Amino acid sequence: MKREDDQQLWDLLGQAPPPKLSPFFARNVLRRIREKPGQLNWVRGWLSWRRLVPASGLAVAVISAIIATHHQSAPQKGLESEPDVVAKIDPQDYEVVADLDELLASDENNLWDDNQTL
């Protein structure tokens, strides 16, 4: 802005007293800057032992409760509840099963087995 643009403003600014700065101005500014917590200090506050130990204890308790309730509600599969494999076979498939038993028995005595040498 040039002086010719607004003469009244410049005259008014010329009559204003100059600002007086404290001799400790720089020190006070630096003190204010240091007082503001930085991003790192905020993270340190959340990761302090005072908050970390109770939060982790609560997390362990919640996970344990979820596992306990899930384990109790899950159906128990026992050996007694499983029907036998033979009971699942249809009566008309008995001949096929007998043929499979003979095939497995003959496979054990196979000439081309790796364990036998010629």
C-alpha cells in the first residue's frame, strides 16, 4: 500500500504510539510454545502404564468371557454321538464294500509294491 492511496490512514498510524515489548518477550514466547503438548506427548499419555495395564486387563477379560460363552454354547461332539461308518452304508451297497475290502487286501500283497525287490 502506498502512502498516496490512503493519506488519512497513514496519518492515523503515524500518531499511534509504538508498541512496547517486554525485555522478556522472546523467553515468554518460547515458554508458551513449550507448554503446548505435541502429538508425541499425547501418544505417550495414552501408552502410559496407568492406562495400558487396566485397558489390557479389560481386553483379556472380555476375550475370556467371549471364549467361555462360545465354548459353552457350542454343541459337544462326542464319539458316542457319531454313528458308525458301517451303519451309514445302504444295504444295497454291501456288495461294493465287500469288493473294496478284497481289493484292499489284494493291494497289500501287490507285486509292484516299492518295498519288494526283484
